[in-house]
Amino acid sequence: ARRMEITLPISSIVVIAIGSVGVAVSLFVGILLLTQKNKKHLSVSLLAFLLLLSGLTLLNDLLVTSGISNRIPQLYFIPLYYSLSIPPLFFLFIKSKYKHRLERTAIVHLLLPGIQALVYFSIGFRSVAFKSTLYQQEAFRIFLSIETLLFPLLLVVYSLLSLSYLRRHRQESLFWQDDIRRWLKRFTGGMLGNAFLEIAFSLLEYDTSRHYLSSLALFPVHTLVLSAFVFWIAINGFKQYYPLQIFTSSPAQETLLIDDQELKRLVAKLKLLMKQDKVYLNPDLNVELLARYLGISEKRCSYVLNKGMEANFNQYINSLRIEAFKERVRQGQNKTFTLASMAYACGFDSKSTFNRVFKAACGITPSQFVKDVQGITKKT
């Protein structure tokens, strides 16, 4: 058998190894987010797809950088490159952290990614001869050049749009919401930094395009930049999966009630936390996070809930969310908002969970409750 000649320096091989780890991590975290049973929020799905498509894009870059695609012509233009989907998906993820459902016009942001995917799927599985002929066409070369330039430009544009959205979007001033906003701003800042690195690389690549060796030396550099970019998304994706890395603040200690008996003190502290800071509205709330807010262990937190509130975590938090929903209905918000959007605003992360929990607790469906309240209102 003919021996395969290795033409890459050790430094490039190291960069490719780093990139391979980036691919594995991004795909792993993306699948992890998609398979969460208790997290059905739109933002989780969008971040999962962002991770998966970023990982596949980096994989395509590794195939080019390593020269594998040159040695295996069948890999030319296979549908792995989704660079144009990354910027708009990130922007839609930012918006979804504040909205349970995106506007129909959001489909416009996916127009360019759709065209890119359609192009690669239409040629990716064709013969090598077809791909070689296509590559010789001037129109296709122009498409590839535009595609290369659009990626960093769209990253900048959508990162700036995300920052602008975060500045304009102000919710009720609750300490845990400030944690989310700070995380999203750091996430966006990192995306913007990587966007400028991509632009710098594109300019450098254009400047050295007439010198083959110099241009070839840039391939590992680009892989390293893209790997850092994918790692940044993966790190923040893991934070979405493990939200204790996001929610780092604590409620104001000076407002907490103090009592001689520890259980009564903690129950009072818990009630104040719910009444004043409304942490039950946070769909990412879990026992561990609640325990951190109370300044106690998870085991002790569960004890306080069982003994002090005579309920487990889910029962207690869901009861508060149901009461918040009922109050919104009594205020007539159902005339303006859908029941699903009201449920999301009250902390539920899926419509099916809300319907199931509400019926189990109240014995009727949310729709029937709304009809009953409307009937009482008409009579009075």
C-alpha cells in the first residue's frame, strides 16, 4: 500500500488536535441540551442547535486544514459547513431568553443559512466529477467568496444586535434576572471578540492570497481561532445546562427576617425570597440554586420545604407559579396574552408541564379556569 505523506508541521497537528476536542465538546454539550427531559424551553433548543452546527462547521474546517478532504475527494463540499447559521441562531437565542415564543418574522433571519444548507445538500452527495466541474464555475467561486466574507460580518452585526437588544430589554428589577443579563452580555461580548478575530483573519488571508505558502500557513491559525470560538459557545452551553454557574448573586441579607428558632427563621426567609424576589418565576430554578439563595445545603433546604411548607420542591414552586397564573387571569391578562405565554412568564418551561401540573393541583384545565373566572366577572 502507498504510504500517506504528512506535510503538516507539528504545530499544525497540535492545533488540529485542539480543534478535534472542540468538535467533540460542542457536539456532546449540544446533544446533552437537546436530550434534557425537564428543559423544554425554546432557548435551550436554540443553544443546542447553535452548538451542533458550530461543531460541524469546525469539523469541516479541520477536514480542510488537515488535508483529509484533499486526499478523499468525496468529502468535497459535504453538508458540514453551517457558518451562516451561527450568528442568527445566537441572536434568536438571546431573544428567546426573554420570550417563550419568537415572532413569525424570525424566519427571515434563517433565510441565508437556509440557502447555504440547500446549496451544500444539493451538491454534497454528488459525484467528484460534478463537484470538480462546479468548482471551475465562476459563479460558484463567487458564492464561496461571499460566504467567506459574510460569516465574520454577520457575527459582528448579530452580536451588536444582541447587545442592543439586551440594553433595550429591561424586565422587573430582580436580583436573579440581573445574573441572566450579565451572563448574556458576557456571552455576547465573547462572540463579538471572536467576530473581530475572524475579520482580522479574513483580511490577513486576503493579503496573502497571492502567496501560496503564506496562505497555507494561515489554515492552522484559522482553525485555532474557530476552535476558540466553538469552545466559547460550548462553555456557555454548559452553563445553560448547569445554571448554578449563571446565578451567582444572593438576595439582600439586610431584608431577611431573623428568628430564634432555625426552622421558623428559614421558613420566613424562604417566604420573603418568594414574595420579594419572586425567584419562582425563574424557569432555571432548582433545589440546589434555592439552597444557595437560602445559604444552606440542599438536604437542609429539602427539610425546610418538607417540614416548614409541607411540600417538596416541585409542589411548592409549582403552587406559587399556579397562583401567579391565576392572578394574571383575574387581572384579565388572558385577553392580551395566550395562556401558554402567561404560563412561561410564571416560570413554567413547557406548555405540557403547565397543563399537567395545573390540572393535578386544581382539578380543572387552565382553559376551564379562565372560563370560570370570566363567568364570575360577567355576573358581578
